[in-house]
Amino acid sequence: MSVLVNYAMFPTDSGTSVSKYVSKIIKMIDDSGVPYKLNPMGTSFETETMPEALKIIEDSYEIIKDHDRIYSVVNFDIQKNKSNRIDSKIKSIEEKIGEVRK
């Protein structure tokens, strides 16, 4: 199974720049070994199970939970009998139109 997730999570009570907090979350994802891609508005990652995906979300929250207010948006694309969609979905588009900006 492939659980493809795109999400953002950050405190809203810490001024206009949240990269200090987001970078801690990205470090946690990187250390987990889960494949991921950072984008300007969030992060995409892929796991094999829903519990693994939810653990990343929960661990992200744990990193910034001491703030008074936290914003998060999460999108899931769950597909059985598939894997490595974090790369293959982009590759499918590139096969049709050529290389895209990443």
C-alpha cells in the first residue's frame, strides 16, 4: 500500500517566519528514513501504512506542541498495491510533457 501525504504544520504564535520550527520537523522526517520532498507550502512524504503516516503527523505535533496555536493542513492519497508514488506521479507527468521544475 502507498500512503502519500502532503501536509504543513507550524505555530501561528511565533511571528512571520516559521522556518525555525519547520526545519525541526523536516529533520525528524529525514531522520525517520521516510521518503519525502519539501515544497514551498508544505512537505510530501510516503509510507506503506496509515499508522506510519499518522506517526509522522503526530511526531510533528510533538515537536511544536508547546505553542499556544498550531496550524496544520493534511492531504492523503491512499492506494493499495502501489509503492514509490512520491516519484512515479511526477515521472508520469514528465513522460507526457517533459521535465518539470522540482
